[in-house]
Amino acid sequence: MTFKTEQEILAWLAAYAKVHFNSSWDGCTPVSLADLGIDSISGAELICEFERWLGISIPVNFVESISDTTALSRALVEWQMSGNAKNNLASRFEIYVNPYQARKLAQLKLDRTFVRANGPYLYDEDGRRYLDFLAQYGALPFGHHPDEIWAAVDSLRDDAEPNFAQPSLLASAGWLAQRLVELAPASLRYVTFSNSGAEAIEAALKMARHATGRTRILSTLEGFHGKTFGALSATGKPDYQTPFGLPLAGFDYVEYGNAAALEKQLASSVGRYAAFIVEPIQGEGGVHVPAAGYLADVQTLCRRHGVLLIVDEIQTGLGRTGALFACEDEDVQPDILTVSKALGGGLVPIGATLCSEAVYRQKFALKHSSTFAGNAIGARVGLATLNLLTRNDGELLRHVRLQGAYLRGRLEALREKHPSLISEVRGRGFMLGVRFSSSRAAWPESFLGIAAEEKELAQLVASYLLNVEGVRVAPTLNRGEVLRLQPPLNATREQCDIMADALGRALDALAERHTGNFYRAIVRGEPSAPESGAQRSVTPPVATTVYATASPTDAHSFGFLLHPLDPDSYADYDPSLRVLRPDELAEFARSMDGLLDPVIGSTVTIESPTGAIACGEFIMLSHTAEQLRALAQGDAIAVLNKGIELARQRGARIVGLGAYTSVVSGGGAQLLDRGVALTSGNSYTVATGVEALDAAMRRAGREWHGREVSVVGAAGAIGSCMALLLARRASRLTLIGNPAHEPRTGRARLLRVAGEIVRNALLVDDDVVHAASVAAQVRRSVSHGASIEQAIEQLEDCGALVLTSDLREIGTADVVVTATSFPGQHMKAGLFRQGAMVCDISRPRSVHASIVDVRPDVLVIDGGIIALPGAPRIGPYGVAAGTSYACMAETMLLALEGRFENTSIGHDLDIAEIERQQVMARKHGFAIAALQSFGSPLAQARWQRFIESDTSCSLPADPCIGDLDQARESA
């Protein structure tokens, strides 16, 4: 990253403004962002461009409280200098080593700092003990700090053999190599030492290419061989390769465990492959054990086609399966064999590549070297490890076979008890895997079900075991639905029982299919008490929706992106979460932040009275509105694009943007050209918000004549159009902008809205303008020769139009519309006048539900709630069955109409489009729902309380028309 100064930033911004806003600003004198034309929509695009130019991540909300160019340049300089604001409370590991891994561990509640270890146990900073059945993926064959291994280290210190002495005849390395060759399959003759398993694989690949004169390597899908370039190219998992420009040329893959597929590949590529590399048991591939005879068949095929056989025993080797080498079970004699992990005795990193005499060549021997390979500490530890494994005629290996079979038996019993949770138990010896079901058919509309489908359930079980049971395990890397159990080789039967009993209790908790109880146990570190019948009733019923694409052939398909608005929204989708305290629910939301890829939340089929059909899928993103705001702009756009791509792949021809997805993408402007049409849904949201207010006014027996309306968030896309339409009704109109903006900036934005109100008032027919409304006053004013600017001034002088950022101005309004894009319920109950009617169209909501109890004299209705034709249930998204939010409904309408075109994009909505949406809605049987309040139908008792406390009828009926006429004459 190249650091940019304030002057450079201002110069860049001037050039940007000239291109995008036709600005003549020179970058020298301060100017408000509003004067440049930068608002919340164009600001999103600006942040994207700054990210690209500066090479840093910038939060979506960065410019929210910045008013002018000087403040912006200074803030960007400070942001660069801050290193993007490190958290002082973070661990040193997070700050200096790997912040991304630290945050991921925190999300999963696996963020422990272990300060002490002994045998099979780890101890954290609080002194809590954990049984370690992960054993560093098999690299701790004897647990932590085994005495015999430390003794080997001490022996080096006592006799002072040089640890590093390359190049020379390394004594301890020679002893270890001899011992490895004596114990390994008879085909192997030479040993090349390295510092890790990945390096051992690199050596193997180089050997094979040099010995055969060929460059192509064949490996298996879902295999895992390390993370250096060559090893990662042989790892058959694109997710690990693609971000790094891998695999390298010359690597191909076949299905693991399928000898016929291997034969077909080799036969079709005669003389092309140097080697086939394979694991006896795929470790990271999910403890995948092939059918008996597979490895022997592989050897036969490789010999037949003149291809070297590389057996990767980095994880399976040295006792893990109950044999020194797993390939011995089928008497396989590889050309090359790699070992690592256990060879270091749990104390030092070391790797070794064993090869036959035919493979070992002079060029390789003299050109392949390493500064640290073959060091004396590693060699002596390796010798001590082999001595422990072979002591008493392989007593430890017999122990692994016996206790491994016992532990597998315990796991099989758990599978029989929980067949819907565990689909398979895999492995042998002390290399075992528990494969969890990846179907959510049995628990729809549950985050545990989603976790199962997304192959994250094993991760949650690992978190439960760590936090509740004090047992440490982990999923496999390539198959997230498989929980690995790899204890130290000397683990006792008692410890196996502790592990199995703990897993059994975790499965019992999981079998309740109650996300709230399961997560509460993780957070509190203790099992949840059994639920009463009343508490169990919050578990969501089995839904009738299916999650596979199954659209009628004549249906128009759509997708809709949505996300939890706030932590409470998670409980809307999965009611079992309501057992959590507010702080625990907030912690759940933090844990879910970006954890899951976009997933299908539900499906719906909409049938119009015209016979048109639209089928859609609701695609869930695991970020709240606040979390989306906190993302870097580029990261937020990447999240949304991923959801759009999922919708496109599943057949959607138009995708709607729900809740905050529109806000962070500049009204969808940053998401165009993704191969599918987009809509923000804002047009129909505006139309139905006004319709809902009309309905509420009629039900209350109120007329618009003489009423004062306040629009909070009036400078936004929805708020400005709501203000424009309400100006045709209300006699007084207060436009309230963002209080965080500098006054001059805020007023400039509101003046643009006022100008649109005036212009629109002059274009509409008389029959849509209420007498004495703001729009009617504008028409009279302009008919007397006033310009747009003069008309605005006269309206302000009269008090018929107020432009402000002061929320207290709503205190005189009869009707309040909240259309903000700022997460958080910031509209306090005390702001509203008695008898006020509030339409909260903000998502997240601007008004807290507590107002129902503390202010019965104030009525809050939900704006933009639509009754759907046929009353289908769209899913658990905070709206009643048979209804949807207007933004969702707009997407459905466009799909029914076959209008697969970008609609309602950007800041400036088209009134003509809003009116078209209303016509389409009537055509297809869409209508505003019965009045809703905080996600539920407005109860009659609530309505009655409001009516009885309403004193608004005593308000004056007429605006200051006389004052306006007098002001006009003076002008």
C-alpha cells in the first residue's frame, strides 16, 4: 500500500468529481460533499473507488458523518495511519499473527489460549482442563511433553553434537534414516529429510518428475497433501487452490477409492504421468477409508502403466491406524513414501521422504537440500519416536488397534441411537471420523438445519464439546461434515469413554433440534436444563416449503436477497432462539456474521388471478444491517454478488434486494451487469407506504386536510418519494435529514428534495392534489409567477415546509414517516405528540416496540406490508403468513409481468414507475395488508386504546394559506 497525503486525496477527488458529477471544483478550497453531488447512494460508489485506489478496506458507513472534502481527506489519512483501527482488546495473536483466524475462532467459540499441557490434557488461562482428542491432527503421538522425547532432546545437549552442520555427514540423521528404512516397506532404500509434511511432498514430486522425465502428476479429489505450491496443486480441492493461482500446470485428479477411474485415466494418458499420489486413508477428505483392496489395485495399475506410486502417510503413518504404515495392510510397496506429523514426537517439526533405489537420482540428491533438514534435534526425536512405537514388540501399536476398535464401537452405538444425526462412522485405529447428516429436511427453518446443509454441523459440535464438555476435537478440512477423533496413540480406555460420553451428551442436546438451547449451552459453558412443554412449543413447525428448485415450466423465476435486520430477526427465523437473553442473542448474531455462505431460506410460488405464475427463492445472508455497515465496501459488495450469483445459478431472472442490501450497494447501482436483472423494491415500497397511511387515516376517521406530516430520512430514495407523494395530501410538511450531517450539507440535500416536490406538484393533475395541501399551495404560488426557489422560500416562510435535521421537529406532526437507512431504533417514544400516527417503513425499524406500552396514544404501523394473492407463506421473516414486505412484492410483480429489467435502481426513483407498480399490483391481486404493527396484525384492543387517547381532532383544520398569499404578494 502506498500512503496518500491529504493533497493527493483532494486532487484525486477533484478528478473523480469532474468525471462523475461534471464538477468544476479544483480540489483546493473546501466544499461540502452534498455540493459535489455525493449522497448515501453515490457515496457507496465513491468508497469502492477509494478502496481500489488506496488499496485499503474502508467501512460502508465511512462518509456517514463527514460533511466536506477537507474532513474526508483528513479522515482517510487517519484511516491509513491507523492500520485500519486495530482493537486494543485483541490478543497479540490477533494483532500480530492472524486476525482472520482469530476472529473465526471467536465466532465459533473456539478461541482459547492454552498456557499449559501435559499428556492428553491442555489447560487454558483460567486453569480449565481439556481432554485433547485432536492431538494436532496426529502430530502428538504420545500427547504433550512426553518424557522420552524430552530425554532425546536432553541427550543432544549433554553430548553437544552439532544441531546444524550442513553440508556434512550428519550422524543422527544417518541413524534415523537407517531405522526408517529398516521399518518401512522393503521397496524403500533412501531417506530425504525435510521440515514438514508439505516439504516432504515437494521432494516426492521432484523425485518423480526427475526419475521419469515426465511432468504430469495424478492425484485424487478431496485429497490433501499440504499447502506449498506443489503439494497444494496435488490437493484436489479448488477452494484451497484458486485464490493462489493454482493448481500448477500438469496436475490431474480422479475419484478416490475408484480403481476403475484410475485405470481409465492412466490408459487414456499413456506415458504422460510421472506419478500417482494417494493417501491410504484420506484424512482431510473426511477420514475416507477406501474399500479393501483399493491400494493393492492402485499399485498394480501403476506398475502396469509405468507410473510411480507415491503413498502419502503423513497422517496415517507411524501408528495412527494401528500399524507403522497403513499401506502395510495390503502389502503395498510404494516407490515413494512420505511421513511427518508423528515423527516429531509432538515436540519438533520434521518430515521424511523415503524412496526406492530406482527413483533416487544424482541430480536430485545434489540439487535438493535444506538448511534445517536432518538437524540433530529432529533426528534424535524421530529415533525416540520410533523406539516408543516399536518397544515391546509393538505393544503401543496393539494398544491402538484394540482401543481404536473399542472407541469405534462406542461411536457406532451413538450412530444407532441418532441415525438422523450421524450418517456414518469411519476410520480405523485412532484415526476416526463421525460424519453428520447434511440434510435439513428434519429441521427446516432452523439454524441447526442450515448448519447441517452447509456442512457446518461438525464445527458446532466441536464448539459444544470444547465449551460444555472440555473435550477438544475438530472437523476435517475438506469435508466439514466430518468430525475427526485423533487422540494420542497412548490414550486410555477411560479417556475414550470420556470422549464418547461427551459426544453422546452433545448429540442428545442436538437431537432436541433446538438451536437456542444448544447455543446457550455453548455460551454459558454448561448443559442446558431440559425444556418444559411450554418452552418446547417455540420450536418451529415443519414447513411445507422445499428447498430444491422445482418451478413449473411456465413460471417466471426470481430470487430475493435478505438478511437479519438485527439480532432479534434471527429469532424470527428460528423461534427457538427466543430462550436466549438479549446479550446471548447478540452474541449469536456475532457468531453468525458471515459464517455461512448465502443459503436458501425458503421458496414460494405466487399465482396471479391472470394465471401468471412466479416461483422464487429467498436467499439469506448471515449479516445483520449493522454488520453489513461495518464491512469494507468492497467486501459488502462481494457478499451481495455471491448471493446474486447463487440466485442466477438456480434460475432466477430477476433478483430483489431486501433490507440493507440496497443501502450498501447504492440502491443496487454497484451490483449491475451480473447476468440477471435487479430491483431494489423501493418503488412499490413507496407506493404501499402511502397507501397504508391512507388506510389508517380512513380507519381513524381523519382527513388529510390541515394535517402536518414529518418525514424522517427525507433525503433518501424512499423518504424523498414519500415526501413528494405526501405533499399532495398534507398541509404542512417537515423534511428531516440525517442529524449527523453538517448543517449546510444536510440543508443542501433537503433543498433538492424540496425542488422535486415543487416540480412534481406542477406536473400532476388536479384530482390527485388535496385542497390546501403543500402541492396545492405550490401550484398557486407558481401561478402567480414564483420560481421554484421562490416557491420553496415562500413555503418555508409560511411554515408549510420545514427543512431540518432536528428530530425534535416531529413533536408537532400528526403523521410521521420514518424512512431511515441507519440501523438502530433511534426514534424515542417521547419525541411524538399525543395522537400521532407513525408509519415506520425503515428496515431495521426506527421505532422500538416498547412504545406500545409507554405511549398508547401513539399508533405505529408497519409500512409496506402486502397481502399476496392466494395467501402463500413466504417464510419466517417477521411478517404474517400470506403477506410480504413491499420490496419482496415488487420483485414478485416484475417476475409475474415478465419484466426482467433493472428497476428502482439508484437514488432517484421515478414517480411514473411507482404508479406503474400500483397498476401491476391491482392487476395481479396484490394489496396492502390489514394494518400491521411491529410485524403482527394491529390488534383491536391496541387500536381502541389509540382512538380513546386521540385528541388530534382539536387541531386547527386549515394551514396558513392567508400568510402564504401575503408572502406571495410581498414577493
